[in-house]
Amino acid sequence: MLGSLLLAGSRSRLVRRAVSGFPPSRRVVKRFVAGDDTEAAVAASRRLTGSGLTVTIDHLGEETRDAGAAAQAAKAYVILLEGLAGLGQGHGTEVSVKLSAVGQALGADGDAIALDHAREICSAARAAGTTVTLDMEDHTTVDSTLGILRELRADFPGTGVAVQSYLFRTEGDCHDLAGEGSRVRLVKGAYAEPPGVAHQKKEDVDRAYVRCLRILMAGKGYPMVATHDDRLISISESLAARYGRERGDYEYQMLYGIRTDRQTALAGAGHTVRVYVPYGDDWYGYFMRRLAERPANLAFFLRSLTSK
């Protein structure tokens, strides 16, 4: 119930103004967000890759309703990637892109605008020696996102995509996406979805996650296992062994600022561990979803509000 309220708040302009304008919020956000600008994102990437981790960077922003803002979001990615290329960081750092930030939400022309901007970003990523993963947003965007993915992969076959186990459709999508060379990030899902399209109970979401993971591990693609759950990590290891995958044939992904000890331990054991590093000043929606996902995050937030 509390998680649902927080997710609803993530789309409330009134709550956004209250939380964003509350000075202690910014202190807590630093745990989950690398900083406001490109320099902060690059510094976080250098620090993490220097400790044996890999990185995916997300320029925060979503549901852009202005064509100029969409173009600016794409430009921010290009500048970021040029910075990574100049420092030789392309090998260990990729980028994650929400298509709604680069034009997908702009009405009838949204898909075409988002595709053009995504191509620009993918081209910059290729020049930097890295690639792009498309984030998945709420269920209304899935068909659009997968359609744009197909277009991008014609020229940029390494483009990855996230899929969400709580959606009923995702097992079928995993079958479609488990082909040779396909990079697929499996997440549980972090948007408020209606019961007609998504599992509502945690145990049902977890079971669906395992079913989707089995499909991806059995396939010919490259699974990206996005979880902080030790039980799901253990299941991942068992499935990898069952289907003859060695370390390096899949990877784990975890969020910046969450379970950093586990990230380091997995990397030390020889696994590829990629840290999802968000940056930018439009942090509100991302922050609220992190609070909704884990009670520990909300408790940390509340303690911080009362501390000096």
C-alpha cells in the first residue's frame, strides 16, 4: 500500500513541488544520484570502473512534452559520451536512455522524434566505443519502445533493452528477445500498473522474474540480471550453470548507492557487475520510485530528515 502511494506521488505535481523544494531531500538524493551535471556522472563512472565495476549512466528526465527539451536531453547524452570517449572510459561505461525523455511522448510524431534522437545517441556511443540500453517505462510505452529498438538494431545491433517481469506480457517478450547477441536487462518493474496488465503481489512478480530469467539464460542473447535480491542472484547462478553459461556470458546490474558491498563482492568473485548511475537535476520521479521499491530506502530518507 505504501509503495503504491509513493508511486502515485511520483506523478503528482503537488507532491513533486513539496519534495523537490524541501532542502533535506537533496541530501538524501545524493545517495541515489551521482550529481547534477556531466562532470559528476563522469567522476562517478571513473570511481566505479576504477574499483572493478562497470557502469551504465542515465541522464534523468522522462515524459518530455516539449520538442526543444527532447533535443536538449539527446544533446546531454552526446556531450556525456564525448566526455567518456575523451577519457577512454567507453569500454566500461554505457548509457541508459528513457525514450520518453527524447520525444516518445510528443504525440503522433513522438516515435519518429525519439528514434531520430536515439540514433544520434547510439552514433555517439559507437564513436565512444560503447553502446546504449533503452530503459522501459510504463506499460503504455512497451510496444513503442520495442518497435524503436528493432529500428535501432538494424544499424546498432548492440543496443540493449530493459523488460519488466511484473507485466503479464514480458515472458512472451523475453522469448522474442532472446536471440543471438541480444542484450536484455531484466528488472521487476517500478511503475504503478493496473491489475489488468501486471502482477500486484511481490511473490507473483518474483516468480515471473524467475520464469523470464530462465528464458533469457536458455537463449542465445546476453542477460543483464538487474536485482539486489540474494535469492534471485542464487537462482541466476543455478540457471547459468544449467545452461552452460560462464561468468562473462551474463552480468548483474544494481543501482547506484544500493548494496554497494554486494556489488563489490560479486565483482571480486569474477562477475561482471554494472552499476546504474543516474545524474541530472530532474531527479524527482527516479527518487520516488527508489523509495517505493524498498522500505529500507524510505526509512533512510525519514531518518535523514530528522538528522543534522
